[in-house]
Amino acid sequence: MSNYNACVFCLKSVKLNPGLTLHVFPKDPVIRLKWLEACKYNESDICPNRKLCSCHFDHHCFTGQHKKCIKRGAIPTLHMKK
């Protein structure tokens, strides 16, 4: 069974990593493509409801201090090597 409470890229889970937040791939096709490129994935590699965790986003990408919401247009750039 797949775990939808873990990052699709690094497999970190919120259960084992307090303070970690998960973010759904954007619906905007341009931004979504940039996320996919950052992960080196194709659209077909990502199932609905898959998420990236907050450790892949610079602190400037978040709207608040607690990393719960990312800004529109934010692109994952951290720890993206496979």
C-alpha cells in the first residue's frame, strides 16, 4: 500500500519527522512542470495526491514561519539530487 503521508521524492513522513509539512503538486501546468523537472519525474510518475515535503523548499518559499503554506509559484530547489 502506498503512503500518501510521505514525500514522493525523499520518502520522509510527517509521522517520523515532527515539523515537516507536505505539499501537493500544483495544478498550474507551468509550475507543476517545474516541480516535475526539479524531481526529475514525468507526469506519469506522479499519482494524484502525491506530495513533496518542506525540506525541498527554501525558507523564502513559505508564507509563514511554520512552513504550512508555500507561496504560489514556489519551486522546490533544495536536496533534489537522487
